[in-house]
Amino acid sequence: MARYTLFIASISAFLAVAMGAFGAHALKTVLDDKMMAVYKTAVLYQFVHSLALFALAILVLLVGRSNLLLGSVASFSVGIILFSGSLYVLAISGNAFFGLLTPLGGLALLAGWLLLAVFACRLSRGSPSEN
């Protein structure tokens, strides 16, 4: 699980840096201020949650496999795709339909943090492998 999570985190962080550079150089004259702000939000959230995935990979190495941690990894991964992905497409294409997916991605990101919080609460009560 740690290797899988580290792989996803690495690819996501790589793409966040690439998308940030693409936005800063190729899109700065193409997007208006509002859409550039949307694009930058996508980059920020992707990068922050990529770092969260790195932290989860380390946590799995320290405490072992956990269904709650696996759920958090899955939620963050889906959240990055839906939240940041929909904002990238919205900013570049202007197609508001993709903006409808953004709240679903936000809910997935929130679920990832909530699952991690539940894991933390249960961690002190028993063995990490029971979580």
C-alpha cells in the first residue's frame, strides 16, 4: 500500500508542478484573471493533497496497512482528479459543465481528511492494524 500511495503522490505532485508551469507560461496571456484564479486554485489543491498522499505513504510505513488509511488515499486521489481536474478543464475550456464536478471532488477531499481524523482517534485506542 505504501508503494502504491507513494507512486500516486509522486505522479500527482509531478503533474501539479507541470500544470503550474504550464499555467504560468502558456496560459498567462490566454486566461482572464478570473479563470487564472480558478486554474491556480486547481494547482494549489492538487499540490497540497499530493503532499498529503506522501504523508499517508509514510504513515502506512510507520503503522502498517489500514482500511481507514486506504480510504483516505482513495478519497484524496479521486478528489484530486475531480476537484483539480474539473477546475483545469473549466479554466482552459470555459465549459461550465465541468464546474459541476468540482463539488464532488471537494467532498472526496473532505472525506479523505475525515477518514484520516477517524484513524487518528482510533490509533490511541488499539493496534493500528485494527483500524
